[in-house]
Amino acid sequence: MRIREFLSSSQVVLDVRGMDKAGVLNELAMRAASALGLGADMVAREIRKREELGSTGIGHGIALPHARVQELKKPFGVFARCRQPIEFNAIDGQPVDLVFLILLPAAPGPDQLNPLAAAARRLRRPEVVARLRAATTITEVVRDLIESD
């Protein structure tokens, strides 16, 4: 699966102002819920449930929070760059500034984890991460995250 199949430019956010993990995740949940026509509380609750199992901070300032949502038929993503790095209980103990939220359908399918794998592969590349952090426009993020995928 390619990132462009579950992330659009309208779901890329620069300089998220959340001061902590809960604030950033709530902001992304509200954005996703609005785009999908779902309840923000329900989306936020599902994200929190997954996060309680263990932090989705994968290291190097990157987090891949994800959750299954009953009402979804296909994966959906929101990518955000935080204005200031936030504590995320990441595996390497480093604060997070790049957050790629991925919502997945509740019913397991043959490609159920492919969106997470696609995002992780892209964000594993140091040159991509450096460009995402240096980007000044959403167009630049889209070019490096979606179009180059």
C-alpha cells in the first residue's frame, strides 16, 4: 500500500500547537473525525486505548499512533509536525515532533497493517525526515511524504 492511498494533502498539518501527547492526539483525532464524519470523542478514545497498550513513539522523534475504528472501510491518515517536540514515551526516550496518525478499519483485512508499514518505511529514511522537519509549506511535505512514495 502506498501512502497516497490513505493520506491526502488536506490531512497534513504543520506546527501543531499541542503542548503534550494527549493534546496532540486529541487535535489529530478531531481533525480525522471531522474529515470522516465521525465523533471526535470516539476516535480519540480508540487512539487512547491503543496508546495504553504501549507508546507508538518509534524513536528518532517520530510517532505512529494508530487505532481501529468500527465505522471505517479503508485506512485514513493525518500527518502532523509539532511546533515544539513533545514527550511521547518513545522507545528511545526522545521527544516527538513528527506524528503520523493512522486509522484502520476494525475488520481485519489482508492488507490491514500495510499502511503502518508504508509509513514506517518512509519515515525510516533520514533524508526524508530531515526534509519533513525543514519544510515550510504543506506542498513540500506532500512532495516528500506522498508524491515521492
